[in-house]
Amino acid sequence: MHKVIKIISLPAIGFALLAACTDLSTLRSDRPIGPVREFEKMIVGRLDANYIGNEACLAKCHKHDKISQDLQHSVHGAQVSAESGLPLVNCESCHGPGDLAVEQLIETAPGEKRCSFETLLPLKDLPAQAQTLICLKCHSAASTPNLQHWNASTHANSDVSCFDCHKLHQGPRQKVSRQEMSDLCYGCHQQVRMQFAQFSHHPVPEHKMACIDCHEPHGTTQESLLLGQTVKAMCTRCHMEYQGPFVYEHADVTETCTNCHKAHGSPNDPLLTAAQPFLCMQCHAGHLSRGTRSAQGTLSTPEMKAALYSRCTDCHSSIHGTDIPSGHGRGSFIAR
């Protein structure tokens, strides 16, 4: 009975697929991602409001003087002037048209008034994708090398917006400094923070390295937002002595450094995933070292212990690869 059903159903499925593939008008039709249009509507601003320019926005509200000065000393402040030749950036580029905000000021205290900022874009209340679109209005073209992978990146898909890392009103520097970067990243990556607290770690807590030395926060085509084409290519930017290629390769090292090393930190020096000799014994069988043998032809007990509990690299010194052959014809993985 089951065989009959399969014989009847397979041709029906085939005809259905054929019909779907021949409907080229459907396949070629424009199908934009649904939510994007909704986010675009969110950042348009009030349709009954008009643009009035920076001077009119700031003329009646002195509470924004400090914010305005910080912006003027920044990269975006240099773009306020049309004579700069750069894309025009002013208050309304991000906050939306502002004539309704200054049309009728609201008195907050005797002698103090504020604008009706409720008529401006509620930037803090917008979803992350809408916040990002505000920046992408300009930066999708002006910052293409950095942002070409943003829409498909881990950060974009995790509801991280530009505002989470970039603060436009905190002075001339509008991106986080190298000294502050690790603390910013730790806000989400708590597990990485614990790894850097291990005995052996890359010098990120000492501020000799920063997260962006290895990762591109705006997105890459590589796993974990790595800058290099492979893990080994990333590591050998600093550890060039292990780059190779070598005549005698260590297979696991050629594949990826993370087979043996932790990227951020480990309790085992140097950044090993497990202590020696147990790390090596995951692939290689243990063996006894050469030494003085007893009358029965076996190694003495102290020598056995030394062979089983010492570090493999005390003898195998070229584990990352070598060009020098040894007497065994396999390369000098054993130091003589």
C-alpha cells in the first residue's frame, strides 16, 4: 500500500515543481524584505513638519549648546558646511524635521524653556534596525568597505545598532577608543571576559591589543567576524615564525591553530586547550623515552614517570613545522 502511494505522489510533486520553475514572472518579481519598509517609515519623521536648519534649531534652546559644540568638533560637525564638499549632516539629518519642535517652546521652570522634542524622531525608542537605517542613509555609500557585510553580520542579526557603539554627542571622537573597547565588548560577550581573566591570555586586559586587531565588528565573510581569510592567516599576522609553509608540516597546525590553542585565554600556557602531554595524546599514542635500561631491558620507574608526565615539547621542539630533515626522515620534530 505504501509503495503505491509513493508511485502516485512522486509524479505529482515533479509536475508541481516544474510549474513553479516555469513561472518566471513570479521568480523575477521584486520582493524586498518586509520589515525594512516599516523601519524606513519610522525614520521619515512627522510628515507635517518642515526642515529649518541648524541655526533655527539651536537658536532658542541654550541647553543644547554643549551638545552642539561637541558635534561641531567631530567628523560629523565638519560636514555641516555645504562648502566642505561632504554629504550634508546637521541636527535634522538624524532627528528629523524640527520646525514643530521650536514652534512653541515648553516652559520647564521660571526662565527656562525647552523645545517640543516629542515631535522629533524618538531615537532611543526605535528598534535597532531602524536606528541603523538612520546611519546607513549616508554610510551605506560613504563607508562601503566597512559596511558591505553589515546586513548579514552577527551584530546586525542580534539587534545591535550603530548607537550601541558610536556616541555622536560625546566629543570629537565618535568611536570607542582602544582602551575602552574591551569593556564595551564585554557588555555582551561575558564569556570572553572570563577567558581573558585566565592565567594565559592575549594582552587585551593590558591594553596592548584590542578586539578590532582580530575582529571586524561591522561584519566579515569569516567565522567569528575574523579579519583574516582563515584562523591561521589571522594568527600568523603576529606569529609570523609559524606561518610556513614548511617542508615537514604538522597536520593539525596546518588546518587551524584553534585545534591546540584557545583564542582569548586558557589556564594552560601558552593558550593551550589542554595541558601537556594530554593535549598531544588526544591524537598521538604515548611512548616511553630512551634512557638507561635495567638488566631486564625495561626502563626504570623514575624514567617511566618522566616520560609519561613531562611536556612533549621538551623533546619535540618543532611542533609547528620545520624545513630541517632528521635521521628518521620525518623532519626534526624531535630535538637532538
